[in-house]
Amino acid sequence: MPPRAMTRPELIGRLRAAGCVFAEEEAALLVEAAAGAAELDALVRQRVSGLPLEHVLGWAEFCGLRIAVDRQVFVPRRRTEYLVKRAARLLSARPAAPRRPVVVDLCCGSGAVGAALAAVAGPLELHAADVDPAAAACARRNLLRLGGEVHEGDLFDALPERLRGRVDILAVNAPYVPSEMIGTMPPEARLHEPRASLDGGPDGLELQRRIAAAAPVWLAPGGHLLIETSRRQAPQTVKIFAGNGLSGRVFSSRSLDATVVLGGVVAVDASQR
């Protein structure tokens, strides 16, 4: 016997009882996604079991876009919209050039950053890379239709050699949660997203060190590296940049609780060589 159609108050009550803070908004999205009462019941069961809403729906809202998000793929956070904003500002300030700017979304997850930059600052020569095959497959769903290329592999090892010295914007949302803090994260993240997409090593900065060390040879003249980090970690991120010949400036958004460190290759005075 098919399940009885839930009333809206019943649906909101079930979500609220499961700890969903924005139960009313989630209820509306689940109703929109379901083809009927049976499918709605199934979606609600998944959500109240703790599955992230984005994994239940199959998409996440990011910079006004619906980004496809597969199960066991990192869900783009709203704070990362600030990374897009800073990168887009740099792209808009570029002088007119005969070629499209080369943008790389490194540690791309679903490809949300690349997709958003293509939407707000295109046309681009867009590349994205992730070490996780599931993430790379998800990013292809979002980026191939935009003309982007998605590469699978460990950081810069994934990128084609033709990009060396040509990258204008290297936008990075690498994992930066310290290993010992993973256990304190909300269950939605630590149980349903790959640990590799969260764990930044003992101090959270392991991947930042690797990225900053290799970035100078991939950046074009005047190119920029932007890394999302935390406000607490930002001073150390700036030191990591400096130790690899990169300038480093900290930008923050209180409304998004977001911090980005931005830098480029520091020119060396020929007289000091």
C-alpha cells in the first residue's frame, strides 16, 4: 500500500525532530524534488538518517548555481563563495588580452569553484583537478558542458604540462582541517564526505605547503594563487607563501566566515641576483 501523502506540517516536524535547523526550507526543496508521495517519503527517510541534504537532492546551491553533487563527494560550502569573489575580481581587472585567461580549480571536488568562475567571469580556459575519482567524475558533470577540462591525480601531477607557466588564476580549496579535529566536525561531513576532502594533516596546512611550493612554476607572469584557509591559520598560510617566493595578503568576509590568502610570484631585483 503506497504511503499516505505527508502534510507540510508533518514533513517539517519530521525534519525538525531529526535536528534539521532549516526544516521549512528543506521541506520545500524535498517536495520539489519528489515525483510523488512514495519518493518524498524515501527522500525524507534519507535526510532524517543524517544524509546531507545536498546528497539527498543530488545538487548544492553555490553562487546562485545548482552544482551536481554525488554521494561521497565534498559538498561545496557557502563560505567558499568568497574564494570565487576574490578570483573573479582579479579576472575582471585583467587588461584585455588576445587569449582567454587560464583558470585552475585545484582540489576541485564537485568543480563548484570552476563552474562559478565560468558563470561570473567567463569565457575562460578552465581546468579542474582532484585526486578522488568520484570527485573528478562529479566535476566532469558540472564542467564539461562549460568547456572545462577535468583531470584526475595528485595536485599538480594531474595537470597537463602545457599549463606550466600559463596559469593566471590558481583557485584552491584544499582540505585544511587539522587531523585531530575531524572527529569534532558535524556528522554530515565526517560520515558522508571522504576524509581526504577534509583532513589537512596535523596542523591543517600540509596540502597548502605542497601547493605553495609548486605553484610558482605553474603560474603565468602576473598570475595569482588563492587559497581558502581559516582566520586562525591565515598568518601561517602567509608564511608558507613567503617561504616559497610568493607574496601573501589576507582577505576575510565576516558575513561568510571566510578567509582567503592571495599571492603571486615576487619579482626578484636583478641587481640582487
